[in-house]
Amino acid sequence: MIKQIQEPSAAMGGGDVIAGLAMIPAVLGAILFLIWNYRLYKNTFALGATSLSYNPGFVAASQLIPFVCFFTPYLALRQVWQATAPEREMAASGGNAHRVHVTMLLNIWWGFNVLAMLTAGAFILSGSYDGPDQSLKLIMRTFSIVSSIFGIFVIKALTRRQDARYAEAAAALG
């Protein structure tokens, strides 16, 4: 019996190769986001926050745990926002970090993030990867892109906020 050998292009369509290559930046971005999230939460402890509910490792890992990924990452970033409030915001809240106003940007980003996760789950469950109805795929990608754009702004805002809080703490010490 003679086996027929297929060329790689016959086994994998051109679109599959492009989709596979497109996944590389997405996976790298997700890994970098997990690392950033871990360090952000850990740095918040270093700034003297005492009312945080999670440990940094769980915050990063919670994004990979089914169902937990729908609320824990948001709650953790919300706590970071509150715990890194500048002195003027903390004074306005009576010294209670839990009363510090959280930016609407964080809420909007998380809403789109959850919508992206839900539509991705629906897309996977539908099994219509190559079917004629690609509307679910378009909706999923749209939510994902919007979530990513808002995510960039959230990352910048939280990083700036933590840097400013660090500068305040350093100025108070010296």
C-alpha cells in the first residue's frame, strides 16, 4: 500500500495559516496583560494598601478560571483603583478607600470584555467556524476589538495612577 503525502498547503488552507499567525500577537498580549495585572496588584500592596481581597497570583490566574474570570479580575482592578487614590481623593472619601469613586472607563471596558467572552463562548458552542453565518464571529471580534481599545486606556490610567501614588508616598518620606 502506498501512502499519499500531501503538501502542507493542502492540509492547511491559506486562511488557517493567517489565522494561526494572527493568534501570536493575541496570545502574547494576553500573557503580557496577565504579567501586568500581577505586578500592578503586587505593587498596590507595596504602596501600603491593606484592604485588598486577593493575592497577586490569584488575580492573574483568575482570568483563566471559568466563571471566576467574569468578575474577579474586575473586582481586583477596582480595588487597585480605589487603593491607589491620590491624597485629595482619599481625603474626599473620608479616608475610606472603598468610598473612592471608580472611573466609568473601568466599567465600560469590563462590560465589553464580558460581552467578548460571552460571544466567544457562544461562537465556540455554535460550531459554525466555517459556516455561512459569520455574524456571530463578527460580533465577537467587534466586542473583542472594542474591549482591547478600552483595555489600553485602562492599563494606562491604572499605571499612571499607581505611579502618581508612588510619587506622593516618596515625597511624604523624603
